[in-house]
Amino acid sequence: MNSQILLGILLIAAGAFSAGSFAVPFGKIKGWKWETYWMVYSIGAYVIFPLVACLVFAPGFVNVISSTTSGTIASVFLLGAVDRIGNLAFVLALRYLGLSLGYALSLGLMLAIGTLIPPVLDGRLQAYIFGLLAGLLWFSQFIVYSMGKSKMGPYTFTSWGILMALTIAFSTVWGLIRGEWKGVSVKVISLMILSLVILIISSFMIGISGSM
């Protein structure tokens, strides 16, 4: 394995260890209300240690902030406030549910929301909506086909042929609607219709032959 990739995995694992372990020290605090030790934690996590990290890794951060537009800074503060509200709810979940269950439920929800929100913001929510719609349409054929087949009585043997024939017909209609046949001659259209009729008849005949 490439050494850089291995280093990346190790660093990610270290981050996961830190995230999964941060609430463990809270269990050693006795006699304090959770609001008190949460305030101390917040001062360290969001003031002291970020400032130290900036001084070490980005000593010119003051210039970066001063050159940032007020609108961007306002957005950062707003999103930061929303994040802190969520984090507060998270720590309460850990308090009442424990580390294992609290993490599983909270981070599972964060995973789902974090996956969906970015596509919403950049307009990619449609790769999910239409992808799921395609899956729904494909799966629903099995449900409604089985329901329809159960109603056919002595003509059950024709069910598969009808399904195939109408599938071809509907897909051809969609092809026309989508402009796949745009610009072709009348002769080609006539040939397409003739081929469609032959396919439908063939599919029906196959269904009949399956009952003999």
C-alpha cells in the first residue's frame, strides 16, 4: 500500500478515536452540573485549542479574517450558532443514552443529513430523487404484475406476454416523447410501427406457447 494512503488512513483513524473518545473525560467529573463542564469543554474546544492551532499551522490567519467580507463572516457565525445548537443536543443524547447508543443514533442521523444537505445546496438533489424514482418504477412492475396475474383466472398464461408487449409499447412511446425519433422519415416511422406490432404479436404468441 502507498505510504501516503496508509498515513491518511492512520490520521483518519486518529481523528475517529478523538471524536469517539471526547466524552469519556466527562465521566471523571464529579459534583458539577453538566452545564458547567460543558462550558469548560466549549472554551477549550472552540476558543483555546482552535487559537493555538491557528497560531501553529496558520500564523497569518488574522490577515485572512480581516480580508474576508462581512457577509461571509456573518454566514460563518450563523452556521456556527446552528452547529452549536446541534452539538448541545448531541451531548444531551450522550448524557441520557450513553456513549454507544448516543453515538450510534446521533451520528447515524448526522450521516444521513450530511449526505443529503450538500446535494440540496448545489442542486444535485435531483441524482437522488430521479434515481430513487427509477428504482421505484422498476420495482413496482413486479408488484403490480403479480397482482394483475392473480386476477387473470384461466388466462394467466397470457400475463407474461401482455407484460412484455405493453412494456415494448410504453418504452416506444417514451422514445417518441423524448424525441428519439425526431427528424426521421415517414418510412422509418412506418417501419418502426410495423416492427412494434410484430414484437407485440410475437410476445403474445410466446405467452400462449408457454401454456401448451
